[in-house]
Amino acid sequence: MSNKNVFIMLNIIIPILAGSSLYYLLSPNVIFVKSIDDIIGTLHTLNINNNMVLSFIRCYFLDMLWAYALVFALFFILQHSKQALTLTFFTAFLFSTFMEILQLTDFAGGTFDIIDIAVEGAAEAIAIFIILFFTRRNFHEEKK
């Protein structure tokens, strides 16, 4: 596996694993957390009440991790094309926005929050800049 693929895979897997772990610790009422509790018992004990840092992590940072990983997954699917970065960003941003708007309906659980759209867009933009930096640096090295 090339260094490029390893880099992309790590930028998909690490945010998902970190987000899942934090979700488990901070969100005991979520369906997948309850399912895990049924299997291994309750391990999460963090209380986010009156803790601004944990509240930010729970309400926004986790969404940022998912959005960041989504950009790298789309970049991987689109064959690592630098030309596809605009499509990657807009696809991720539209998907994130759609999922947030879907929370206004009875179809999807969750609470609509316009700030979620903003922080997810910021995470997606950060992922694009990281991809640009990495690909510019490594594409030049591979050509040598």
C-alpha cells in the first residue's frame, strides 16, 4: 500500500474511532451506545453537565470528526484526484447539510442546529487544505 493510501486511510479511520469512542463516553442515550452497553455493560461515566469543553466535544467536535473523515473517504473513492477536490468538498458539505436538515423531520433523530452545518463545513475545509498540502508535498516527491 502506498504512503498516500496509508495517509488517506488513517485520516478516515482515526477520526471515526476517536469519534466513536468519545460518542460512547459522552452519549449514553444513543442507540449504538445502548447496543454496546447490552453487550459489554456500561463503561461510560463522563457527565457533560456544566462542562463547556465536554459539551463542545459532544455537540460539535464529534460532527467535525465525521465530516473530516467523510472528505477523506470521498477523496479516496474519487481516485485521489486533485481535480476532484472541489467535487469532494461540495459533496461532503451538501451531504452534511442534508443530514442536518433531515433532523427537522420525524424521519431522522437528532436536533437541527445551524452551528453544526458551520462546524462541519469548517472541518471539511480543513480536510481539503490538509489534502492539498499533503498531495502537493508528496506528488512532488514521487515525481523525483
